[in-house]
Amino acid sequence: MIVLNNREYPWREGITITELLDENDFVYKGIVVIINADPVHESLWAITEIHDGDEVRAIHMMAGG
């Protein structure tokens, strides 16, 4: 089990950030991903695996004006 944005989410071996975002319809540009309080650069999402017990935050950055 992992925690995605404060909600429990089933974990499976080998799941990457990109796969997790796709499965949960995070399609907006400007998303920041943080795993266990460490930000992960977008260029690493496809190769960064999420581990059982990780806390993942996917935050959509919004601009106002």
C-alpha cells in the first residue's frame, strides 16, 4: 500500500511515477511529484519506481492573476 495525496492506494511491484499518474488521470502540465518529502524531477518519472509504503504527493501547480 502507498499513500497518494493522503489516500491509500494499492501498490504493485515496479510501478513508476508515470504509470501512477496515468492511472489516476493526472494529465495537467505543471505537476510536481514528491515522494517521502523529496521532490522528483519530471525527467525521472518514467524510471523512478514507487516502493511499498511510500507517501506520494502529486500537486498541480496553478497560476492566478
